Amino acid sequence: MIETWYQKVKENVENVMVGQDEPTFLLLVALASEGHALLEDVPGTGKTMLARSLAASLGLGFKRVQFTPDLMPSDLTGVNVWREGRFEFVPGPVFTHVLLVDEINRATPKTQAALLEAMAEGQVTTDGQTRRLEPPFFVIATQNPVEMDGTFPLPEAQLDRFLMRLRLGYPSLEEEVAVLERLRGAHPVEALEAVSSPAEVREVQAQVRRVRVDPSLQRYVVAIVRATREHEAVELGASPRATLALQRAAMAAAALSGRDFVLPDDVKRVAHPVLEHRLLLRPEVRLEGVRPEHVVEAALRAVAVPTEELG
Amino acid sequence: MLSTTTLAAPRNRTARVLSVLCAAALAAWGWLLLPSEAMPGWLAFVAVYLLFPPGRTLAVLLAPFFVAYLAWGVDLRDAHEVQQAAWRMLAFVPVAWDFALSWTLFERGHRWGWLAFGAVALALAPSGLMLAVGLGMALLWQAAIQARTAAELGTAVRWQPRALAGLALGAVLLAGALAFVGPWSWPRLALAGAPQAVASAGAPAIDALPTVEGAPASPPAQPLVGEPSLRLEQAFQLVVSLVLLFVALVLLAVWRRGRGGPGARWRGFWGALLLGTVIGLAVVSWLFFLGVLAPGEGIGGGLAWSRVAPPAPTAPAPASPSEAPVTSRRVIPGAWGWLALSLLALALLAVVWAWRWVLVDVGRAPDEPAPAREKRSAPTRADAGRVRAAYRRFLQAARRRLPRASYETPREYAQRFGARFPELAGAARGLTELYEPVRYGGRADAEEAARAEAWADALEAGLKEETL
């Protein structure tokens, strides 16, 4: 059932996006895992369009917030206003299913923290009153690389709250030509129709929780995460939350692939987007060109896949 | 009731029994190395280690303190006293810690974990008895590990007749060899009363060592420390016999490999060769370094019993020749020694080969056809075990040509294998697709098991053709 759901959503998104199969898959993995995704890349690579087309395809409530340095937390969560003799809560854009946060690293840390609290708790507190966010609540945040000017880089503790970080990359020559052809007239995202519903997404999330993970694969997941901590280039390795995220993402990847059990291939497939943004490298090795993807790759090569022992 | 996860975990009764036997044998082996006053501590240590895992760290840390307690009162300035009393007590720490290491390796299913204990045992008490116990331990260890693997796979342990025959032969030969070396040595008992018979039967060089029952004219018994336990030519004979044993193993393996055929499986060959090499090197080094090369310090080789007689000056003189105490001296008559060496070598060969067959054939008899089932049955552990065994056969068959990297998933390996052997790509992919749901999804049925075995057969045959 989940595989069918994935195929129809993917095909719908492909009406808009060209050559983004893997990012689409991983975004749906994040959604099915009840996590949140961070899209990081240079401007103009289709981050916002991918998020929009995905939300439209899923038939979920969708809101978009452009983060700027003067954005206040209440602009996000909502405010109580005096109206007709009493305070009335006016919900902010966070009260939706899919929240697209454009350029999250352009807002101040205070506003970032307000959003990340909503992501972690699934609720918002204003003026001492807590309000639940209706599931599914899925945040797709985009950010430009932190090397660019005018940004407030997310601290590691807040990055850790994103299930995965994705990079879209530049399209190939043929894909870019196809984009030109497709967007020559009206933008196809305007005509995109929903192929799913909130109830269906909730059912998918419930099924993912039932996917089987063999105990040996759980050890495999833990070993990979621990290997990132022990790598000589790493100052701060992946946390136990990363272990949970890697398992949950692998379960979702297995479900989207039509299986009710996890393979080591699922773990490997999601390891990079789940782990890379949680690693803090030592400054000197960063100068040498070592990047988090190198560390994750080394960890994957250092840990034995549980199969059969030959003795 | 044993409560450790290791001893209680195997669901298979055979595996559980063998694990308990293995623990008991390891504990008994340690007991042979230690003095009687260390027994309470040893038993406590073993009990904690086997039955109460949370206390293991504490037991390991307390071992040196127990030795300090045992050695209390020993005059460390008296070298003789230290040698006689403290040395064997000090052995408690390495023996205890080595027991901990070995048992940990056993829990992890390490096939060669017994070597950790065997090496220390032979170093502390080099004797034929220790070697014999080590051989038995090796066999028991392998059988226990193999039975646990079979239990995990859900397959039954099948004791092959060849393995049982090899075991029986090894046991008989070992018993024969032990008759010459241990305290039960019947030649010793027989010859103790007739030393002249030794002189007439043995090699002249050894006969030069007096084997005496106290005589009126003879001086009091003297300590034998400082005398070589083996003559150089005898050690040379031993080395030659061991070399011949290994050459025979290699030739036999090469011959069987060249013969091919469905019965030729080589999974245990390198293990058997390694086992033989390790044992052989241990024996040779022990005999050389303790018995020959350092005669001033030698304490005897495996085929000699060498005892230090009690100090003579204070001993009362015997009243008459008939009442004179029997003083043990070394007895290594050349012919007897050579016979014992030959028996020991044959025992080694038999045990190694018995172990090899146990290793190979437990879990699934290669010549036994897979049971055909008409109906699609419910998933069983046995079916899962058959699929996993089939995949393991595939990995073993491909190991020489294209070994799987440890970080490769089955799917990645099937892809790489298919790129290297395009004509076998379909079989590798098919087997992998059957294996994955079994290994990671916990499911299998008889039909899939039969298909997996067919894929494995095809892959083995295909790889064999590639080799030819």
C-alpha cells in the first residue's frame, strides 16, 4: 500500500520537478518518519519548488514563511489579540500540515528556536497556553550554505532536530533543458492536483512504525553512529537521537520500497542525509578539505554488515 | 539452573548441553593449573563469571587481591620458597583473566577462543596432559560453537559417522599416548620396579640417566633440575614427525581438491591446517625451549615426568634395600618415547580431521537431498536455516574468486558478483532476493528454501566451472 502511495505521489511531483527522484524519495521518507527535513543548497536549485509541489501533491495544508532577520517568534506561532472584549488567538503560519520555511538561517536564533520547539514538541505555547499542532506536521526548511553572507547558522543542537538534510545539486544538461521546456508557459505547480490526503499520510506514518528491524540491524545502526563519534576528524559525533533517526528513516525507506522489514541497504541509503548535518568536524581537518560526507562514508565502510559468518 | 545468557540462550538442547560442558571443561582445565589452596577462589571466580555476569568486572579486579591473600606469609627473600609456594599462586591471575577472555570469546562465538587459554596453560604447565586436555577442549569448543550456530539457524545438529569415528579414534590414540606421560603411565609403573628392563629396551643416551630404585650403595636422590628432558636427536625426530604430519595434511587436501566432485568441500581445510600448525608450533617450542635449548632451566618436556626430589640431607637413611623409597627419575626410553610420539601424532591427525568433519557437516548434510514438499507450508526456523545455509554456501564458494567485503550488503555484493560473473548474475540475484526476507524479515517457507538451495547449487557449479 505504501509503495503505491509513494509511486503516485512521486509521479505527481515529477510533473513539476525534473531529475529529483532521490530528494523526493528522501523527503517522503522524512514525512513518513514523522520527522522534518532541511534542504540546503545554493539559491535557484529548486528547493522551494520541490517543497511546494510535494505539499500540493499530498493534499496537505501548506503555508510558507520567508525567514528574515526582523521576523519575530509571534509572527510564526501566532498572537492573542483583543477583540470584542476578550483575547482571541490568531494562529500563525505554524498551524498547518506542511510548513515551508524559506531560508531558515536568515532569521535570528530566537525565531529559529521558536520554530524548532514546535518541530520537537508538536505544540506551540503562547501566553501560557499550549496548543497542539494537527498531525501530520512536516517542516521543510531551506537554507543557503552558511558560508554565505547575512545568515545566522543553526546551532548543532537545533540541526539535530532535523531528521535529515538534503542537497539537490545542479541539474544535468539534459535535465536543465527539460526544465526550460517544461516552464516555458504557465508554471505546472499551479495546476498540480492532490493525490493524497492527511488521513492517508497519517496511515502511512502508522504503518512505518510497524516495519520490522532485525536486532542485528539495530546493532548495525548503532555501530555506524558510534563510528562517527570515534572518527579522528570529528569533534562532536552523532547523538543517540541520530541513532533513533537513522532507524526510523531506514524503516520509512523500507516501507516506501514496498517492504515491511529493513535491509542494510535502507540504512545505507539514508545514512548520509540523516547523519551528515549532525557532525561537527575539527577546524583543522575542515581546512584540509575533510567534510562530513567523508566521515559518514568512512563509518559505513568501517562497520560490518550483518549477514552470514563464514568462520 | 544456569542463568547466564550464554548458557541458557541456545534453544537447542544439544547446544545448551555442549555449552555447559564447554564451561565445565574450561573450569576443570584451569583447576589443573592451580594449587589446591587456590581452589575456593577459582571456583568462586568461575561461578561468578558463568552465573552472574554483572559481577564479572569485580571478579576480574579482585583476582590479584586473592593472590595476595594466598601468598600471605611467604618469605619473598627466600628464592626457593618463592619458587615452591608463590609461583603457582601467582599463576592464579593470568589463569583467571585468561578464563575471562576465553569465555568472552566463547560467548561471541569465536572459533579460536580456546587458544587464548591453551597457550597460557601450556606455558604454565607444559605437559602431555595439558596438551591432551587442550585437544579435547578444542573439539568440544568447536562442537559447542557449531551447535549454537545450528540452533540459531534452526537446523538440527547432525553428527556425521565420519566425525564420530574420528573422535573415537582420537580418543583411543590419546589414551594410548597419555599412558606414557601422565601419572597413570603404566610403563612407568611397570618399569619402576625393574629399571634394568628400561636399560635393555631404550636408547643408550637416555639409559645413561639413572632410573633407580634406591640401592644401598647409591647416593641419596638428587634434584633433577638442570638435566635435559629430551636429547637433541629425539627432539629432531619429533620435529620431523610433525613436519611429516603437516605435509600429509597438505597433500591430502591437495589430492581431494584435485579430485573435485560433489563431496569435496574445503571449508574446514584452512582451519584444520591452522589448528595443526598452532598445536605443532606449541609442542615444538615447548620441547625445544624448556627441554633442550635451556638445559640448565629445563623442567621437562611433554613426554617426560621430571620431579624434584625432596632435599636429601635431612632425610633418614633407609634401613635396608628393601625399605628404600622409590625415587622418581625421568624415564624416556627411546623406543617407548618414539611410540608415544607416534601415537600422539596420529591422535592429532584424527582429532583434527574429526573436528573438520563436524565443522563441515553440522547444520546440513551436503549429500542429503532437500526434502521436497508439495504444499506451501508455514514459515519455520528450519526453512529459514536452509535458506541461510544456502547463502552461506554461496559466500564460501565465491570466497576465493570474489570475497564479499565486510561492509557490503547482500544486494551490493550480488551486484558486484553479477558484474564479475555475468552468466551467474541471475542466480546470485535470485538467491539474494530469497535470502534478504529470511535474514532481515524473519520469514521463509519450504518452497523458498528449496529454491535457495537450487540457486546455491547452481552458483557452486558455475563457480567451479569458472575455476576450471
